Amino acid sequence: MKIDQDIKKLNKQAEQYAKAIESIKEETSRVIVGQEDIIHKMLIALIADGHILLEGVPGLAKTLMVKTLSETMHSKFCRIQFTPDLLPADITGTKIYDHKKTEFYTKKGPIFANFILADEINRAPPKVQSALLEAMQERQVTIQGETFPLSKPFLVMATQNPIETEGTYKLPEAQVDRFMFKLLIKYPEKHHEKEIIQRMTRGIEYSIKKSMTQDMLKEIQQFNTKIYADERIEEYVASIVDATRYPAKYKLDIDGHIDYGASPRASIWLVLAGKAHALLSGRGYVTPEDIQAIAHDVLRHRILLSYEAEAEGVSSDDIIDKILAKVKVP
């Protein structure tokens, strides 16, 4: 009885927050055409306080998405173009000597913003990638021995081009694991393409209305952790992740296709993202459908495929489909 009353309270609060988030979605959708699913997943990452790795060809409005999302709030946006000659200090900042005052002062880098677009992250060498990924994980930056906390909210959306490999550095698997989601952005539908043409060639401009304060967003992020996930949901998530490591236990016909399964971060993000998905639906509790809705985005970059799988054209999404079909739903 007590649990029922608690869930009713959570439902009521979730409905209010869902309406507030919906206003952000509406404002963003006024500018971004035909990418509703990506915008929805970006909002889930924002609520769950995670980061996004976005894979897609150039020209699909990746920069505009993050910029528009930041404009719906009272927040700071920064775009960092990753290049082979970039240095860690170009991201985090450095100490500069002031000759007049005869002392060093700290010049903070572009990482000190709320919304970061790390454009073509795989074009920079591993040392630079590590500087960004450390800031993502620790939520702080150390500049020559002095530590500075990063302000909240803090969302990093890193992009990489799947079709161009010349002059790129592969992101190490351990670093990719720090991203909550890996999203695949696709070409817009034909009718959306027509709308994009009209907007971009007729000089139409849209002014974005500030829909939420930073304090309100932080409040929603804190509430997200309180959303009820039953022990059976936790068991379901643990089984899904376990199946990526020991497929034979679940009688999955994917023997030899997986070199390494998902890490414990996968379990954490499946639950947190599932909670955020429930919140956006105006619910204060998680269902198996919430977990299934975000499973591919959480797991696709955490399952390391074997050469055999790649040779047979088997993708991580194919394997996730099989796991979701086989693992018992509570």
C-alpha cells in the first residue's frame, strides 16, 4: 500500500516534469526538422546526466541540434573542432604568466561550458581525446596541478564520421564506454528534406524561447534517480548485460560473434536511461518497455564484435535484437 502511494506521488511529479521537458522538445523541433528520435534521445541523456556519441555523415544538423538545445535554456554552448594538431590545453585551458603582476593566472578552455559539441572527435590524437573524456567522467579539469569543477548541467555530444577514415584516430573502447549513448543519425525523409530546403533557402529565421532554467534541469536530473525501478527490472537489466558476456547461458546462437561483452556501466546507464524514458512518458516507475526502448543506444558501442561477426556482416544491433528476444521479460 505504501509503495502504491509513493508511486502515485512519483507519477504526479513525473507528469509535471514531462510537460516542462516537452516545451524544450517543441522549441527544438521548430528548428530541427525530421530528427524527432535523436532529439528525444538527447533529452533522455540530458535528464540522466549522460553524454552522447553521435555517428552520422556531414550535413545532418548535428551542430545545430546541440546549439538549439542549449538555447532553450539559460546555458552556455561551445563547439570544439577536433583536428590532428589540437592539444589538450586547447580544450581544458592553461596557465599564463602575467608580466605586470609577475604571477600566473588560469585561462580556462572551451570545456567550461554547459553544452559541448566535440566535432569529429576521432580526428584528434588519443592524448586530446583523453583530456575530453576525463572531463566527462570526473566532471572536473586539472590545469597544472589546480583542479576546477565543471558547471552543471554538462552535456558532451561528440560526433564522428562513419565514411571517412583517412586522418582519423580510432577511439579506444575503454573511452567509448564513457558515453551513455551511441546514436546513429540517418538522412531525413524526402518530405522533411523539402521542408529543410524551404527553411534554409527562404531566409526564414526562428527565435528560440528560453523554456527552462539550469536549476530546474538540475532538479529534474535529481528526481530521475528517484524514479522507481523494481527489483525485477534490475534483474532484467542484469540478465541483458550478462547475456552479452556469456551468451551460451541464455542459449543464444551468437557463439564466436562477441569478443567482449558490455561493462558494468551498461547496467547503470540502462537503468538511468530507462528511468528518464519513463519520466518523459509521465511515469514515476520503469517498465521493461522503457529498457527495451533505449537498449540499443546504450549497448551498441559496448559490445566488441569478433572478426568472424564483421566478416559475416553481423552488427551489434543484430546481436542486441537476439538478446532482447531471448532474455525473459519480467
